[in-house]
Amino acid sequence: MLKYLRYQRQIRENQINRAIKQANSKQKSRKNNPNDPARFITEKHFTENGEKADKVQYVINLNCQIKCNS
């Protein structure tokens, strides 16, 4: 049981690292695969004056368990 827990933690850490790498790269692939690390990435569009949002901020959501597993 403990071995499996460590295995699952390692998989999640690797997926989060891939999501961070994907968020920092120019490639913004949004696949519909439930195991894709892009499920940790959320986009936030923002401007300083309320105009059309040209700036995009990519945020890694680490508390993605309920939303992502459904």
C-alpha cells in the first residue's frame, strides 16, 4: 500500500513538472486526454484598464483533484 502511494505521488509530481514546462513554453497544446498534464493549467486573461484582454497568464492549479477526475 505504501509502495503504491509513493508511486502515485511520483506520477503526480512528474505530471505537474510537465505542466509547468508546458506553461512556460510557447506550445499551448490543450488535449482532451484526462491524463494530460494540461489539466493543471488554467488561463487567466487580464488587462490593466479593463480593455480587451491581450495578456494571458498561465497558472498551475495544484488542487485539481475534484474538477479533473470527473
